[in-house]
Amino acid sequence: MGTFIGHVYPGLFLILYGLYQAIVVSKAMILKDSLLDSSCHPRNKGRWARLWKISYGGLLKMVTGSILIAYEINCIKGGLILMNRELPPRFMYPKQWQHLTMFILLTLNGCVDVMSKNLLPQRCVLLEKGTLALTFYVLLLLLISHVQDSTGIELQTHCLLILVVFLLMLVLTIELWTPDTLHLLLIETFLFLMMGSWLIQAGFILYKPVTGYPWQDDDISDIMFITTFFCWHVMINALCLLGIYGISSLWHRCYGTSLKLMGSKEAPYHRSTVGSLYKLLQEVDPSEKDDQALLLSKNPS
């Protein structure tokens, strides 16, 4: 992760996951629906219903985590060893081992999501939220230790990232008691987008500056502009969430109503005429039931 690609790839994953969550939360807010669905095995709803129930977020975590684990291991020439053979032995590659721990946690969190939503007989939301909160508790500890030898631009960049992780950890902790609160889910989605976009920005700042010249640790203007860029990311991600909500609302108004109308028009053709007549018979007087039932029995249809 101590490279440009090591910052950009996790950032892209977090942005994709945040966009997916933004669409899901926007739909729930528009329809005033709940995001918690306890039925994990729609056996009687067809193949497409099963496909819709797949935990795409969990699969994304598993695939991304596995790719980042392989990338982190292959970045070290000679292999990622824990200790050298000198006397006394010393720990090797401490930051790379921290990166590997983060990616393993991401993969395990994806496995828990898939297991809860698709393998267990009933979805366990507390297990999903608890695992995600625990992941960010560990991530916060690793990031605080990660900046022990950082100074200047790198320290300022990572401190702002730690701020986002800390806020996200607080939101996830509160969600353990209120997992279906849409306002908290919206804040969580915003923080995921912030974390992803800032990781990509950090990659450009630390490894590939746009100007072609490295940022100066002893220049107070460069350090101040780090915070300015962070504030710009706050505004851009907030506008992104607002845009997704607006597009989702517009789509629901244009196509959601038409789909409901199509369903209501097609419904009468699937009704049974004889069944509806017998329902009408139940509503008439008892003295008239026998006569109308006799007429129906004489009717060849």
C-alpha cells in the first residue's frame, strides 16, 4: 500500500462500494422502505429473485481484498517474511504487514456478509454490523501506528484519513443498536465515499503530484492546502450523494409509476372468471345462492 497503486486501488474499491450503498440507501429513502430483509432464501420467487438477493457488496469485498493481498505479497522482493535470521532477530516490513492485516480483514468482512445474506437460514444483521465495526476498530489502531514515523505532508494526509475512519467507526458503533436508521446509513455512505476519494488523492499527493514536483514538508502553504483539498472532497462527495438521490427520485417518478400501472393492467387477465363469480355468490342473500349455483352448473363453460 506504500505505493501509488496501493492507495488508488483501495480508494477505487471504497468509491464503488460507496456508490452502490448510495443507490441502495436512496431507493430506501424514496420508497420509505427498510433495508433489513430477514428472508435470505426466496425459494418460491424464481431464479431472478435469487440473483437479486446475492450480496454484491460482500462479493466485492472478497474479490478486492484477495487481489490486494496478492498484490501486497508480490510487492516485496524475496517474499514477505516476518523476522530475519540475524541474532537477535528483527521484525521485517512492519508497514507491509499492517497493510496485509487490513486486506485480510476486508476479505473476512466480505465472507461474513455473503454468509449472513445468502447462506444462513435467516439474515443476521447484528453479525454483519458487528464485524464491520470491529474491522474499523482494528483499522483505526493500525493507522495510528502507521504514522509513527511520518512527518509533514504524509502526516497531514494520513491524519485526515484517520479522522474519516474515526467518524466512520463511531457511526458503525451506533448502528449496532439502530441498524435500520436511514440517516446513519446515509452518513456511513458519505464517509465511505470520503475515505475512498481521499485515499486516491493521497496517492497523487505522495507519489504522483500533478505538477511533477514533490510537495515540500517544510512549506506551510503546502500543508495548509492539504486541508483545503480535503474540504473540497467533502463538498464534492456531498454533491455526489445529492445527485444520486435526485437521479433515483427522478427514475422512480418516471418509471416506477409506469411499472405499477403495467402490473395493474396485466393482473385482470390472470384472474379466474368462475372464481370471481363464486366470490360474488358469497355476498348475495342465502335464498338466491341455490338458484345462481344451479345456473352455473348448467353452463358448459
